[in-house]
Amino acid sequence: MENTPETRIQEGLEFLYKPEEARQTWIKLQEIMSHFKQPNASIRSPLEEGSDGLSERDAILITYGDQFQEPESPPLQVLADFLEKNLRKAINGLHILPFFPFSSDDGFSVIDYREVNQHLGNWSHIARLKRNFRLMFDAVINHISRESKWFESFKRGEEPYKNFFITVDSSTDLSMVVRPRDLPLLTTTYTDWGVQHVWTTFSEDQIDLNYANPQVLLEIIDLLLFYIEHGAEFIRLDAIAYIWKEPGTACIHLPQTHQVVKLFRAVLDAVAPGVILITETNVPHKENISYFGDPLKRNLPGKPAHRGDEAQMVYQFPLAPLILHTFHSGNARILTEWAANLKSPYPTATFFNFIASHDGIGVRPAEGLLSPDQIQALVTRTKKHGGEVSYKTNPDGSKSVYELNITLYDALNNPKEPNQEQDVRRFLASQVIMLSLAGVPGIYVHSLFGSRNCYKCLEETDRSRSINRQKFLRADLESQLANPGSIESQVFSGYLGILLQRRKRPAFHPYGSQKILNLQDAIFGLVRTAPYGNDIVICLVNIARDSQSLDLEPATMELPDVTVWYDLISGREFSIQDGHLQFYLDSYHYVWLIPG
């Protein structure tokens, strides 16, 4: 059978549903795809072989729609104003966290998937942002708000919504279900057709959707295409690992879950091949990379697959806890060994590298990489630095650490013992590691300014994650940025300079190669090479408080035979003497060396 997107869609539907259901669903899905194709011909332009539309210029800012605020101005307009003035030359991508009407969880309990929150602005503001930035939209499709029209119709027993959600007898044994939250899995709901116990993986306000009903799948696919019509070039599949439920199983990473992602990918391949799927799965590494999917068969015999059949990008969740451990311990050995074993399964599969986000720093992805004692050390350090710790419930009823809630600046630096010059340098060193690794960098907005723990935010919501979600008055922030002695200004100007250099070098292409260097424990180093070998950068970061001496022999490292290397970041020049490149890296200093 020919390997076309349409064939993959039909096979996927037959895997998920009964034969007649699959046939009827395919007929309806063809109508949805046809309706999308007619006005969106430009979106359907095919990609070149070996490309998924990414380059070294791609860096994505993660931010809330109301992150920057001005009196009497729509926040999305203020966001566009701030970004166009301050960041357009350094960042080309924008992940706007859910900007839809919501009832809780700072946007992740969506009331209406197709409307812009009126307190933020409207679709015209999204269109303006699209003119200057590649947009990532959240598809919060594991669940929907209990205040949504869908759930209100469910409670009235109206079709088709009566079967849009999962109801379970309260006596059902659900002990095997993996829980990401320390909350009840079932929520009692009073409906016009009796008391129902609905599935709520995350909270009683976030009602899980029933993908065993093909009408739900069709509605969500139509929604994804709606997002693409409104400017989404990246679609983030939020909490996707949990979307299919089968009592008696763990209800995470089920074969049906992967099949749903494969269906999304096949539909986009058919009508919008340039759109990138990114999966958000806060789980250990092996489980995480399973969402790259299986090799996508090619019609050319003997040619290996250049991509998988699920996501083109997955979140690099282990990086954040490993970075924290590295700087707290002053030892890069575990980070080095982990990075040396990183492999993308396909030439056009890559990682979304991040070390801070609107959520906390997850520790589950560090399982098997850090020992229990090392993870506990992160917990202890987080509390010492004024942060919070969140827990999850295990199948046996016990609890374990789920994530650390703290700003990255305060996680790395002790607020009780400030040393601004060193603290800023240590913080930027952590960012340089992230920016050096193969993949697309995801930069949480607070990382640009070295934000501190927001205890007022924590008091207002009584939610641990709020400590890292402070919003800015634009005038106040820009006043801080104009003060060269402020943390905000020093972090921002340093970060901007690094980003401006990064986007000029093909060696930082997401599909370029990386070779991890086995150096002393206090140095993390790697060599990045452009996909076609026409550019090379040596990336070195001192993760320790003490200065470190380096002695590199470029000839033995298969590097260019030149007499001078230049640091892109500082402009310093380093000369080769007798085949050796010898120099010192001061405390928390970093270099990106290119051949002269």
C-alpha cells in the first residue's frame, strides 16, 4: 500500500475505532480537510527533502499574553509593542501561552477553544504578532473547562456532548492510573440525567475529553486546522501523554495515544506540511522521545527514513534538573555523559531545549540520571532558596516529588547571599549551555530579565507555580532595563548579545551535529557543526566558582587547521601555540570559538 498521508489516516482510524465508525469518520474528516484546503493553498506548499522549516535563526520566547501591561491598552497589543521594540532582532518565535477564555490554571482550563480572551485582545492582535514572529499555539486538548459550553451541554444530556467526556463507575479500580497531580481522579458531577463521576486527570475544573468517541477526534482536528488558519506554525500538544484512557492500565503513553498523534501528523502532512507538532510530555527521557514516532516509510527503496510519523519536536525535559545539579555541584560530569548519549532518531527530528517555563522544574525526567540523594539535594536547595516543591500521588498511594517551583535565577543563586556580578554570570552560563545544544531553544520570558521569586503572586493565588509567573508593568520594566546597574538590565543585555551571535552561525542549526567534549569536570564543552559542514563552533562553559585552565589540541579533535580562534561572545582572540590552544576560563565564563 502506498505510504501517503491519506493512507496513514485511514490506517489510524481503523486502529482506533470499529470498522464502520472508522469508515464514517474518514468520510467526515475528508470534508474537514477539503474545507481547509480551499482558502489555504499557501500553507500546503511542500517542504524540501530533509527540511522541516527550521534554522539557526529559530529561538522561541515563551510568554503569557498579558506578560507586559499598560493602563487602558490590550495586553496583546502591549506584548507586540514590547517585542517589536526590544526583541525582534534576536528572537523570531513566540509561544503565547493559552490566550483563550479560561476558568483556572492560568489559561490551561479553556472555556472556548476558538475565542481570544477578551481581557487580552482579539484575533487581530494575534495577526499582528504573526507578522513579525513564528507563532506557537497551545492545543489544550486533553481536557476542557467545566464552564465550557461542551460540558454544560453534557450536564443537560444534549447530543453530541453527552459522550464527549468520560464517565466511570465510582467503584472502578483505577489504582494503576499514573497521576501527575495530588488530586482526586474522578469528580462527582450532578447532571440532568443523574449523578456522574467524570474523569479529571488534572483538577475538578479540567474535564478530560473522550477520544474513544470519534466525534471528539474530528472536533479537535478541525480545531487544529483553525489554529493554523489563524497563524500557528507550531502546535504544542499539551499533556498529550494522558489523552486516551483505559481502566486497568496506567493511562499514559497508551498505543491509542500515539495513534492519535500519528493521525494529527498525517492530517497536517496532507494539508499543512510546514506546521510543526511539538509534544509536551513531562516524563523520563525514553518515554519522552517515543513521541518522535516510528520511521515514516518512504517510497524510495533503500532510503532511510528522514523523519518519524509523530512530532517533529519534543520538549527536552531532563535538561533543567541536570543544569541545576551541574551548577549546584560544580561538576558537569553527569550532564556531559547524558548529552554525549543524546541522539535524534531522525535527521529532521529535534529537541525543544528549555530550562525554565511557566511550570516548575520537573524532576521526574531526571529519574535514572540523578540518584535519589541528588534529587533530594535539588529539593533541599530549592527550599533554601525560597522556592516551593510540588508532589504527585503514586499508584500505591505514596507521594513523590513532581516539580520544583522557583524562578531559575533564584534556583541557581542563593537570594540570601547575593553577589550580583557572579550571580548574573552564573545565570547566563546556564543559558549558554541551553543555547549551545542541538535543537530549538525555548526561552521563558522571565529568563530574559533574571526574575526573582514572586511571593506576592504566591500569596494572591496560593498556588506554588505562581511564584514564577509575575506580570510586568511595561514602564517599570523598561525603567529597570535602562538602568545598567540592575539585574534586569545586565541579564537582558547579556542575553541579547548571545542570541544575536547565535542566529548568525549555521553551526547552531537544529539539525546540525554536536560532539560532546570529555573535559575536566568543571567544564561543559561541545562542538557544533552545520548540517553541511560549512560552519563550526566550539562551545565551552565553566560551571564552577573557580577559574579553569584549558589545553585543547584542535588537530586531534578533527577541527580546522588554523592559527587563531575567536570568541563570538566577547570578541577575544586565542592563538594556537605548538598545536595547543591554551587559555583560562574565569568563574562561570563561557566562549563560543570559531576558526579565524
